[in-house]
Amino acid sequence: MKISIITVTYNSAKVLKDCINSVINQKYNMIEHIMIDGASTDNTMSILKKNQSHSTKLISEPDRGIYDAMNKGINLADGEIIGFLNSDDFYANNEVLSKVSGIFKSNPLLDACYSDLIYVDKLTTSKTIRYFKSCSFIPGLFSKGWCPPHPTFFVRRSIFKKYGNFDLNFKIASDVDLMMRFLEVNKIQSLYIPEVWVKMRMGGITNKSFKNILLQNWEIINSIKKNGLNISFLSFFINKIISRTRQYLKINKHE
């Protein structure tokens, strides 16, 4: 079972090596790593070419943003399973993809699986900042501000063909919209695995500023409306605050 991992890059030279190595070091050999670069101006392309192998597809050209680049990756993917690993993220251990493969092989009717994620310090990646613990999906959770950690979300390629790729109308929350469309609207079969699969550096596009956090939540609300779901604004924001607070409180428990 081939797994396609899509990594979108733009001027990512400082962090890219950790991402690439975490894929290379996986104890699973049926991996296709698709690198979609947005015409970087730093040393990103040099690093990508140096680490390019028979299992890597590489494109570097201007795009219309991160989700346009991810859609390019989906269209190039040959794997039965598709996952996304941001250029500043890396897998928590070298058995993640073999575990993902085993989960799908033992559950033929399964459409997607996902797990937990921890946010780490941008420079000292051994330092945990937040623990993003997810849970099994229950209808109605997206209206309460819930979503799985996108870099831990693995989906059969057939689901993208059936229900579509990322909606480019959303600039910063199209990943949430896509998972909402798959899980909440189209009711695909999913499985939550209570393990940490991905480590994410702080300072990404959504959490690098208060303005972006507000924009993301505004887009999520618009996605909820677009997908025809009911929403209580008070419940949405209260649950968001509670969820974020729990993420910080779980640091000591994880360590």
C-alpha cells in the first residue's frame, strides 16, 4: 500500500531538513514524497534537489497559496493513502507511516484516520509548547469548533476524487473545511488513534499572529455555514477557548 506524503514549501530552508529526514527515516518503504515549492528565493530548492530520490516528486513554480499547492500535490499523488506534512513539521517517530498502513490494511472500509499532535518550540524542538489531543469524531463537533490536527489526517485518495480537494475560497482554514466536508457532511468512516504522530513548530501561518487566529476562526464559521451546519457562536468560541486551554494543560501529562 503506497502512501503519498505531500509537503508544501516556500522559503523553508531553515526547517526543511527535519521534515525530509522524518519521511526518509520511516520504517516503511512504499512512500511517495511529493514536494510542491512555491518558487522559493532562499536555499529551499537546493535542499530539495539534494534530497530528491526515486520516491520523490518535485515541482517549483508560483502558486495561489498553500491550498493551491496542496491541490497540485493531490493531483500528482499515486498512493492509495494521502497525508500532508508541512515543511516545518516532522513525524514524532519512524514508525508512523507503517502504523498508518497497518490501520488501513486491517480496516478495508476505513476512509481516514488521524491522531494527536504536539506543538514544539521553533528553535528547540525537544521543548513541548502545546499538546493537541483529538478524539473520535461525533456528528456536530465541527459546529463546536473541533477539528482533527490536519498533519495527522490520512485519507484514501478515492475520497478526494469523490468529494473534492481544498476550497481555494478559504485562505487559512481550507484544511478545516475539507475535513468538515469529509467527516461531517459526507460522513466518511474515520478512526482516531490516541497517539502523537506529528510534531509541529510554533509560528506557522495560523498561529503566528492574533490576526491570523481571528481570520481562521472567521473562515471556519463561514465554512460551517457553507456546509449547511448549525452553529451557536457562543458555544463555538467557548469550546475554542476550553480546547486551547486544555492543550497547554496537557504538556506536563505528555512529558
